[in-house]
Amino acid sequence: MERIKRRDWAVLGIALFHTAHIATNQFAPSIIEELGLSISTTEIILSLNAISATIFLLLAGEINEKIGMRKSTILGLSLVSLSGLIPIIFRNELAIILNRLIFGTGVGIYATNSSTYIEIFNKGAKKAKLMGYRNAFEMIGLIVAILLAGIVGKNDLYLSFSIYAFAIIPLIFFLKSVPDYEVSKKEETGKFKANKFVIFYIALSMMAIMTNNAMNLRFPTVLAANGVLGEAISLYTMFIMFVGMVGGFAFGKFYNIFGNKSLNIAILMMIGGSLLIAITDESIILLVLGLALTTFAQSICISYAVGDLGNHVAQRHISKATGLMFAGNNLGSLASPFALIIFKDLLGTENLTRVFVGFAALLALFLIYNLVFLKEES
């Protein structure tokens, strides 16, 4: 297999800040105390990045067609970096709101580019490996961001947002390592149309994110109900993030072993993880195992879906298809708390974990549809 080049590392590097918005959520209590806001208002403010990110993810393909991927990557990372300076300078509620909106805009503009570059520059086993690495780099970026934010924001919550200014580092590496690239338009005229594979991958990706996010939302509550509090919850959470990172790095080998069966196996693993959590009750071991299994499988699932999109759309439309998928991921994340409520009512249970039977059932429908109605195409 062809070795990983400097250009590839630079492309992976731009994924480091994709999910870094989560890092400053740990300061929600400090924001409530400092600004005198309610819990719900604070949570809404900290979620504003999802709105702007979703809007610009849907526009990412059009932006890339107008200014090119290199310029859109520069613009997106520059906005992320700028967002980290605003709360330090202005130190008020509006500054945090602007941080979230500008961060989301920046990520929305360039988030599809790492996978698109991988799709364009690579093929075969190397492409599969790098798609997995891209997911792993997202987790690495999040873990480092959480640790850094915790350190620099310990005595000043506004300083915690300064971590986003470090987006300038992967930007500089990108500028020095990745050449400009223009997609050939010889045979690729016509408008983008989402075929059955693209629609399936968007829906499956949304479902995978919704399931995993619902687990992460419920995870601390279940731990607390079992007497696990404070720093112990943080350690458990970091372990789950580490599992997601391992899943990303392992995707290349996973795909080499299982090939086109990788996706179905990953969905089965998510179903298994959901059912493990559903029967958890007071077993923390089963809870952690279920969440770890689902997180690992989700990383495999997303890597496969993103990597296979290029086989079902014209090259110039990869950014549009990926943008739709990532926008769907954001919607899945936003829908997860509502899904928990819906399954609670449908199943008529007050049990904290039994609701995940519903998530397992939905995932099973995706597995059946893929096995029965979608034929594997190379």
C-alpha cells in the first residue's frame, strides 16, 4: 500500500476542529454563574454552532464550486480561529453567541473538504485507511481540546474559548502542504441528484449519530444514578472518546478483512451495543461495554459511508453529497434528546436505559433494507 504523504497528513489535520465545539461545554455551569443565565438558555447558546454549521454544510458544495476547496478550507479554518478570539476580547454573552455562530459557519464551510480531498487523491486500501484516520483525527482534536480548555479556562471561562484560535496551526500546515486542485468537468455536467445509495448513507449516518449522541446524553445520568460522580464520569467519557479514536484508526484493517460486509457488521455491532445498554439496569460494566461497542461501530459506519459516497456521485458533486451527510449528522445530534422522549413514551417505561430497544429496532430496519433492497456496487 502507498505510504501516507505530507499532503495526506495536512488533509487529516484540518479535521482536528470538526467537533471541538464540545470542548467548552464543560464550562456551562461557569457561564450560568458568570452571566446569570438559565440552564436552558445556556444550552441553547452552546448549541448555536449546530445551526450555522448545518446551513453552511448544505451550501458547502456550491461554495467549493465558486471559490475552490483550497480557498474554502482557508476561509473556514480562519473563521474557526477568529471565533476563539472574540470571547477573550469582549467577555460577554454576545461574544459567546458570536463564537458559536462563527465557529459553526467556519466548520460548515470546510468540514466536507477533508473527506473530499481523500476521495480525490487516493483509492483502494489507502483511501479506506485515511477515511478511518479522518474520524480518528476528529476524536484526537476533541480530546486535546477538552484537556486544553480545562487547563486554560480553569480560572477564566472566557480563556477556554481561546483553544479555537489554534486552528491557525493546521491551516498553516495545509497552506504549505496541499496544492490547489480543480475537479475536471469534462464528463461531469448536469445537476447533483441524490440516488438511493446517497439517501441511504445520509439517513444511516444520521441514525448512527442520533443513537450514539442519545447514549452520551444518557450516560452521565445513568452513572450518577449508580453512584459514579464528578471526575469519575469525565474519565469514563474520555475512555469512550478513546474507543471512537481507535475505531477510526482501525477502519482500514477492518475494511481489508471484511470488505463490503463492513457496513452490515458495523450496524450489527450498533444494534448489539444498544441492546446491551437496554438490559443494563445497574450494571456499569454492561453500560460501558455497550457504549464502547456502539461508539467503535459508529466510527466504522461513518468512515464506510463517507468513503463509499464517491462511488455513487460524480467527482465534482462529492462535496455536496458529503455536506448533506454531515448536515444530517447535525440534525441527528439535535434530534437525539427528542428521540429519547419519544421511545420512552412508546415503550411506556421510566427505566433510564430500556429506551435503547427502540434505537436497536430502527437500526435493524436499516440493516434489513441494506441487505434486501440495496445491491453492493463497487
